[in-house]
Amino acid sequence: MSKERGNAVSDEKDNPWGLRTDSSRTSNPGFSRETTATEVANSFSNVVQDKTVVVVGVSPQSLGESITMAFASQSPRLLVLASRTMSKIKAVATKVKEQHPNVELQLVEVDLSSFASIREAATQINGIVDKIDILVNNAGVVDTTPRTTKDGLELQFGTNHIGIFFLTNLLMPKILKAAQKSQSKGSTRVVNMTSAGHLISPIRFSDYNFKKRPEDIPEDERPPSRPGMSFDPPPGKTYVPFVAYGQSKTANILMALSISHKLASEGVRSIATHPGSIWTDMSRNLDEEHLEMIKKTGDFWKNLDQGGATSLVAALDPKLAEDKDIIYLADCQVSVPAPHAKDPNAAERLWQLSEEIVGQKFDLGHTSNL
């Protein structure tokens, strides 16, 4: 978003989704939609150095690549790159080594649509690192065809949230270890990539796999009504791709809310980030109809380096450690998500549902304030 330095709150007309940003709550009020991940990393160079960083979702020509390259430019202690396809991780690793030959890298395969793969990847990562200072959950899918994960979940919810939830909690002991060792409380970060698409849908607690018609689920689980827009499925159908995607992106924010509140006293902060309007390889599964819908959602299209910037702010800005209630950033500044994505009751309910789905309890202790 175009704005002058020091303008604390952006106008809603600057953003087609109606999101407002507040630049008074970050260290750099001049950062905006034009800012790049490279610029953010350079600004917080001293924060990156000696950090162990795990980036999930790394492939060529992706936000994961731009985020990785930005971290690599500032000499982290270790970069762990995790993604579904090893050949794609290696392509990014080769680019890192060409530009930053002294950066230590570790590569791990993980399929977030498979509990077995997540368990194996977590075991590998936990064996590689002694601590995790920054975890960036960038991986995700968007699809217009009804599909399920290997464990029978609707693909977008199962991958974008449940997979991320499971992996993060399996890595949590190493995240907590980093927080215990840190001299700066709140500098240990879990960053979840979300989207303004979260505005489309709350969590469908009674029907997260999309087996029911909208009229058969509680009203507060249905997409909010918008003038000229309908998210109802066609007659006889139950699946709406963008509602499924929106549900998963709401889940990313609610998960960040849960972690920040549960672990605030331990020095762990979690923030969800909206990267802005950007074309990435994620759009490969969209048909022409849905591609046209996406094209209408943005008035400013970012390049990959700009798209990674907000996640770098969430991972590195020391000022964000001061307030656990900051859970969502857009255009490199603090923003406010939809009401259904900042509801603490929904956050705790989703946490419990996610534990039930993966079949494992993650008791983060008595620190929960939810």
C-alpha cells in the first residue's frame, strides 16, 4: 500500500479487501506493500545472525524461496528448508549456495497432507537442530477440485492448517528451548502464512470436510454475506473451493492466536501474515474461472520479494514482542483480521478439534489465557 512515512493507519480504500493497517505498532512505519523481504532482512540483520530458522514450503519461484533468500542474506546460524519435493528444495538450496556460500543448510522432505510424513519430517528436524528460533509455516495448497489428504481430510483444511498444526507442535520442544535460551523475550517466533481470503469463511466446526449444504450447518459457520457475491455451492453440491480455502486461512490466524496466548509467558510469539496479491506456483491447480476471480481481488500485484516481506517483519521485528495481542500483519504492518479469525473461543475450540484430528494432545501448559 502506498503511504507516507508516519501515516499510522491506512485508508480502507487502498485495499480491496477493506483491511486497515497500523504502522505505529512496528519498528518501521515506512515499510509498506512495496517493501521487499530483502530490505526487511537487511534492516534486522542483527536479529537474523546466529538464529536457527526453519522454512516450510520451499520451491523455486515461490514465497518460500524469497523468504529463504532473505534470511540467507544475513548469515543465520542454520537454515532448514522443508517441503514436499526434494528436487525443488535442492533447486532453492543451490541458489542459496551460489549467492551465500557460507550459509549452513539442511534439507527435509515433508508432505503436509500425510500424518506419517509429518512425523518423519519432525523426527528429522528435531535430530538436526538443538533449537528453533524462527519457524515460518509458508506451505499450503489451493485447489478447485474436491480432494482429500492421505488421512481423509478435505485437502485445503487438512494441508494448510492440520498439517501445519501437527508439524509445529511436534517441533515445539525445540521452539521452547530457543525461547529459554533467548536474551530477548518474545523473539522466538512462529509465523503462519495466511491470506485475506480468511474473510470468506469462519471454521465449519460441524462440517470441516464439506459434506453438508450451507443451510444444514449453523449460521455462524457460514460465509459472511457480501453484496454481489455468493459462496453457496451449486444445487446438489456441497463443496465450494474458495470457502474451503478461506476456512483454512482463518485457521492459520486462530492457531497463531492460540500459540501466542498459551506461550506468551514462555517467550514465544506467533503471528499470521497476509502476503498481499501475488502470483505464485500455488495457482497451478486453479481453473480459468477461479483464476479470473483471483485477478479481481487485487489492485497492486507484488513480486516474490515483496510478497515475502510481511513474513520477515513478523519473524524479526523486536517491537512485535511487546504485545501478544498482535496476531495478524498485512503489507508489513499490524492489521486486524475478521471477527471470526480473532475470537479466542473459536481459537481454543479449533485447537481441541485439531488435537482430536491428529490423535495427539499438545498440552502447552498452564500458561493459556484463552
